[in-house]
Amino acid sequence: MIEQIMISALSLTSVGLAYWPRRDLRVFGAMAGLASQPLWVYMILKNGMHGLLPLAPMYTAMYLVALRAHWMKHRESRTSASL
């Protein structure tokens, strides 16, 4: 039960922040999504839903791409603001 609550909280946070108007907060959406991935894998294996297992590394890769993109944008905006 706690796994389901954690997955729901992290996934909703991820989606919500991904579309947040403030760009500097979007990086945290990718972080929340990435944090939910081990829970997804655990629930997939625990419940024998092995057909979903290939999706976990794909989602992880997409969260890493988003994290890198938003992190770099955040860093660039902070650097240009300090100049």
C-alpha cells in the first residue's frame, strides 16, 4: 500500500511540475519521476506484471534526458543572470 501511495505522489508531482509555468521548477519534475522508477520496478516484479518491465528503463532514460535538459537550462539562466 505504501508503494502505491509513493508512486502516486511522485508520479503526480512529476507530471505537475513538468507542465509548471515556472521553468526553474521543471527540473524537480524530472527528479520526482526518476525517484519513482525503483518503486515502479518493485511493484512490477512484486505483482508479476513482467510485460511492463521493458518500460521502466525507457521511462528512466526519458527522465534523465529531461533532467539534463532542464538542469542545463537552469544552470545557463543562473549563469547569464549573474553576468
